[in-house]
Amino acid sequence: MPGVVDLHCHTYHSDGVLGPAEFFRRAEVAGLEGVALTDHADASNIERVIEALRAACESERKYGVLACAAGIELTHVRPGEMPVLIERARKLGAEFVVVHGETPAEPVQPGTNRAAIEAGCDYLAHPGEITLEDAKLAAERGVILEISGRRGHNAANDHVAAMAREAGAGMVYGGDCHEPGDIRTPEGQREVLAAAGLSGEEIDKAQTAAREALLGAQGA
């Protein structure tokens, strides 16, 4: 059973610098016991990315060392296209569907957070502009909200944590890893969560929620 995991990781199948095999090894060395590969996608590359990540996870699972799930991060997708692409991702075999949320660090189209939650994504990445109303909807729909480890996106972590706490929505750490230095140890993850204002109990809950989400996703 995996311990501490990271649910937001990119490889060279989008804009990361590592291949999946090297990413798995570096995550293992960092002390993680599971990862979700969630490369960026839109209508232009969704089939290719999901096929590649499923193959990578199938290969890794033969050895039983690192738990993994083949996911996707729908990125800068128009809100109106969200339901179609989320359904398409699942039919193609994506085990974990992430949506690139309304971060203050990028010009993500307003309404993306709400559209992603309503369309049934599993995980909303760096949703820094999230409203309390949308956080409540995420709690109702079981959509996890990310506390981000990535510079720029993490500027709104305290706001995301406050909205999630008030709404009763689930929070997890997400590294948004693109290169080796982004892969945080379990202790490093705790530091990011603590900086967002989470208590020790909330940090434990967030890391447990991430572990359970990965276990539920892998092989789905």
C-alpha cells in the first residue's frame, strides 16, 4: 500500500523533462510510494498522452515498487468543452482526471473551476481563484482541491485552504512536477501544506486523502 504520494506529475509526454521510467525512479528515491502521471492535454493530444501514460504505468506495475495511475490534466480547455473531454478521457482509459484550475499565475478562463467540478473531474489543480460556492460544490461532488507545490500557483494556497476548510472539501498536496527538483519528499510536502495554514491533523488528512485517491484510481 502506498504511503505518501503525489497526484500531479508531468513527463516529457507534455512539458516535463523526464520520461516516465526516470520519473518513477526519482520519485521512489525521494521517498514517495506512489504517483499519478497527469500530463497536459486538450483535444489535440488527449489520445496520444493517455495511451503513453497507460503503457508506462502498466510496465511499472509489473515490479510492484511504485504505485501509479495514468491520468491527464486538461489544460486551458474552454469551460464549454469540459464535459466532452472529461468523458472522452475516461473512455480512453484515463484513471485520474485532473483539470488545470483558475490559478492567479496564468490567464485561465473564468468559469473553468465550476465547469470542471460540474463535469465530474477527480481533482482540481491549483484552483487559486476558487469561490466558496464552488468549493462547496466540490465538497458535494467529491472533487479534490489541490494545495500546490509549484511556484506561482502556490501564491493562492492559503485562499484555497480557507475555502476548502469552510466548505468541507478535500485537500491534497500536488507537486505539479515538471523536473527533478520539483519532486518533494514526504517532509517537503508537509512543509508546503503547513505554509498554506494546514494544521498537523489537516496535513495528515490531506496525505491520507491523496493516498486513498491514488489507490482508488490505479488500474481503474
